[in-house]
Amino acid sequence: MSECECHMEAKNAAERKTLRILLLINGTMFVVGIVAGVLAHSTALVADSLDMFADASVYTMSLYAVGKSAHHKNRAATLSGIFQITLAVMVVVDVIRRFVWGESSPESGWMMGIAFLALIANSYGLYLLSKHRKGEVHMRASWIFTQNDVIANFSVIGAGLLVTLFHSRFPDLIVGFGIASLVVWGGISIIRDAQLDRTKQQRL
């Protein structure tokens, strides 16, 4: 085996290890977040947990792409982006439903507690991905989505504080909508990135 092949195999092994850890973290936090979001009547928390679920799918697709051709990596990144956008649209529909029909204010303590736990998990994930953020498109996709997760976690904590201060459900709805918008933008960004990468490959 040549030195180049050894380097590539080591790189692929490092990517797989990172993605497996991230998949475990996001899968666990999705279950915790969705249950807490439903019990706390928090759109923002549900949106955040669905974002974690979408990221778990991103890591699964990225894990599939490790060691494969540029075509497979671009396809994995594109599918990840489409999946993110689809889930975000579902959250927007839920925000509209809750706004029109109205519900009691969410449990702010649950919102802040679970969001803080997710923030710790995502910050660790961002640290792991920092070594791969300049890598190939499937790893750049993971980096972008995890950055969005950290922003979303801070937003949910902020919404929880505002719900406590004003005894209103609207901060929760606004942040839920904001997280969905952030997820849409992240999905669009990675689809564009994959398209640019595909164009570069075609020119080689």
C-alpha cells in the first residue's frame, strides 16, 4: 500500500469515527428534545429536536459517503440539504397552526434546560468537526449544520427567558420559525456547495 493510500485510509477512518460519535449524540438528543418539546408545548424545542434529527440523517449520509467517489459525496450532501428543508417546512406549518389556533404558554424551564443540554452536545460536536471543516463536501455539510445547531440552541434558551418574562407563547413561536428558516438556509447552502463541487469535478 502506497503512502498516499495509507494517508487516505487514515483520513477516512478519522471521518467515520467523528461521524459515528455525532450520530449517537444527535440521535439521543432528538429523542430527548422531541419528548420534552411535546410535554412542554414548545414549538422552538420541537423545531430544535427535528433539527437534531435532520442532522443525524446528515451524519448517516455523510458516513455512507466516506471513502466513496466524489459523485456519491455530492449526492449525499444534496440529499441531506433536501431533507433539512423538508423538515423545516413541517415546522413552519406547525408554527402557523399554533399561531392561528393558539395554545397556552410553553414550559420555559423545560425549554432552557433541554436547550442547554443540547448546546453542550452540539458544542462538543463542533469541536470534533473543526478538524474536518475544510474537507470534502460531505464533511463541510456536517460542519454547516452543526454550526446552525449551536445558534438554534442559544435561540431556544433566549426564547425560554422571554417566555418567563412576558408569560407569552409568541417568543417560542418566533424562535421556532427562526430555527426553521435557519435550517432552510443551511439546506440551500449545502446544496449550492454540492453543485459547485460537482461543477469543479466536471471541469477536471
